[in-house]
Amino acid sequence: MILSKGKLSLLSVLLFWSTTIWAQGYRIEVEIQGASNDTLILGEYFTSRMIPKDTIVLDPKGKGVFEGKEALSGGLYLMYLDPGHYFDFLLGDDQDIQVSAHKDDLPGSIAFRGSEDNRIFLEYKNYLQMKRGELQALQSSLNSSSTAADTTAVIDRQKELNSEMEAYMDDIGSKQAELFVAVFISATREPTPPESVLTGDRRLDDAIRYFYYREHYFDLFDPFDIRLLHTPLYEGKIKNYISRAVPQHPDSLIVAVDYLLQGSRENEELYRYMLITLFNHFAESKFIGMDGVYFHIAEYYYIPDATWSSVEFLSTLKENLAKNKPTLIGQIAPNLIMRQVPEEHFGMAAQDTAIKKDPHIGRDFLIHDVHAKYTILYFWEADCGHCQEATPILHQVYSRLQDKDVEVISVHVINSVEGKEKWIDFVNENQLFGWINCWSPYSNEFRSLYNLQSYPQLFILDKEKKIVAKRVTPEQAESIINNLLNIESKDNNS
């Protein structure tokens, strides 16, 4: 990337500023009464995991100092004595602070000096605890209320309390915007449509709520604030965005993935976390089409940027990308020359062994020359147990779809003479006629073009032979095609 002079000077200023902050280091004075000579651990959160950053032994008065020449990453930190004695606190730009407490009353006795973040954070936690106690009491009253008037009164008070809590957090956000505590509290919240949006009949409209939630997801949570990565909030917020806020369609998810990865590039630690998290999320996904998102991340981010990965892993990933890319959802299906065997041949072959073994019967055709609104491209073999179950089911599906301009190209993958004999027998036994029965007697190129590792394999192609679904069951194929046809019908009638 080439930087302009303006950008270069700005980068220099930022580097100088960050180096100055870094050089200040950190100093956290601690006094915990009743913790004489105890070992105290300073822990840093990395998402939901706690990582020890520093350790001291308190003196006989329970005093000690954590200090270092390099500033710590901002975030949520932990002071840990033992499983029954620990507390968390915020660390923002101010890293010269004093903490005092009593071991027998942790975390109730904690007090901070020199840390406005933690003064407000403590008040916030105490306030929430009080309000939640009130809400719990109201819920008990609601459960035991005997009249409609009592129920209405309790519900109204619950709404008032929630509004008070929202207003309290809004106040911190507006008055303390420069502090990390405001950023942290904001990140705990969810985007809620204002009353001006939810008026009249729209008040109960889930679609309105969803679209607002999606469009305003990052209003209160900055995914590129490295300090939030060092809190237990971060990972859940990112995964929730990917799983709930974004439509679960490859095109929409790729846009979301690009936004998160491009935006996190400015910080090496954040980018590495984001890349690994998204890469693994889509690698493990069982939903149709998510391999397209996975290989998008692999091609444009992981392969060029994941310097921490082994050469062997990256090499295997590149090979898998090359094998899978031609048949990702949204791609035009690779064209194939297949030989269609006429239906009368199956009947004659049942009576004549020589005809059954003849590999030259039939006519060659290109699958792209099959004209239909939707085409099911189906690869199978007669000896495969799963194929023996699925193929007759697919034929039943075809009988229900053929009047809707849907065609099936049924490809038997074994091209030996013995394979042809078994194919002929299976087609005859199950009366698999009406669709296109074909094979490739002289070439196995289709196996690599479609990355066929197991059978059966089913691809749904649209009118332009673009792949709209793959590796689905016959029943799923029927459902997908019917849904697509219904959508088209509604669009045409609107």
C-alpha cells in the first residue's frame, strides 16, 4: 500500500503519540488488609480467558506494587489472591492508580484513588445491583398478583426501572465519553429502536426491530477498540453479530466479514484474533453455502496474512481452495460432456448381456445445454449404500417437480463395464426413468471439476446453470426449489 505524504505525516504523529503513552508504563499500588505476605496476581482478560500478566508478594501489611516500563493494554483486569478472593477493575489510559480493600470483604471494600474509570465503574456496579434487586422483587410481585390492576402496575414499574437504568447509562456515556468506563458500559448494551420508530401497529413488528438491530449494532459497540478485546464481552458480541445480526446468506456474510477484517487491520493483535475467529467459525459451520465464506476468508486474508500458520497447513489450504472454488455457491457450474443412455437401452440390456456391457450406446451432450428453470445435477453409484437409499427418493422428488420446469441429470460415476452392468440393473429394478440417465464412459474429469470425494452428491443449478445449493438431500432439494419458485411467483405478482 502506498501512503501519501499527508497520510505518512499523520502516521508519524500517531506513532509518536502511541510511543509516548507506551513509555509511561504502569504503576498499580495495592493495599489489601488481612492479606499479609500473600501472593497477588494481576490478570488480563483476553476475551473470556484470563491471562496472568504480573505477580507480587504483598508485604506484612498487605501492601505491594505492580509496575512496568511498558503500558498495559486497556481492558478489564483481575486482582487474584485465591479462588474465594478476587475482584475485577478497568484499566484505561490512566495506569498510575492506587487500590485498597479488605480481604474479608472483597469486593465490597474496594476503593480506588487516581482512577476516575474505576470510581464510576464501582458506582455503576452498585447501582445495577440495587436496580436488579428491585426488578427481582417486582417479578415476585408479578407472579403473585391477583388482579389485572396489580399486574399492570407492576409491569409499568418494571418499564420505569428499565428506563431509569437506560438513562443512567446514557448519562455516563454523554458526560464521561473520554473515559474507558463509558466505552465498556456502552458495549454491554444492545441497540433498541426508539419510541419514535415503534409507533402504532409497528410497535410489535419484529422486522422493524430486527432491521434496527442490524443497522445499529455497532452504534454502542466499537469492534475495533482493542481495549474491548481485553474484556469478556468481545467474543460474544462478534459472534452474535455474525450469527444473529447479519442475514445468513453467503453474500451478506462476506460483506460483514470484509468489514470486520479490514477494520481490524490497524492493530496486529486485533486482526490476528479476528482472522482466526472468523476463519474457524466458518470452517466449523454446517449450514449450506458457508464454505463460500470460509474460502473467501482463506483466499483474501488467511493465506496471504496468517504468517503464524505452518507452511504445510497453508499449502493444504491453497489446494483445498483450488479444488472447491469452481463449485462454490454462486459460481457457474463447470460444464461437462456426458453420455445420455436412452431408456429403451435399459430394457434391451436387461435381456442381452452383450448390449448391457456396450459402453458406446447413447448420445453425448453438454449439461449447460439442458434447458430448465432449475436443474438437479446428481452424482451417484449403484454400489453405494447411501446412494441406494437416496436415489429412489430423489426420483420421487423429481416426479413431483418435473411439471414445474425442473430437470434431473442423474450421473452414474463408475465408468467400467462392471459398473455399467450394476447401473443398468439398479435403474431397471427401481424404474428410474423420465429424467436424464447418463455417465462418462471415457473420462473421469468430472470428479476433479466437482471435487467429488464421496457419494451421493447433489447440486441445484438455476436457469443460467449457477449453483444455488449443493450437498443437500433430495428432500432438502425439493424444499429449496419450491421456496425459490414461490419467491419468483410472489415477485412476478407484485
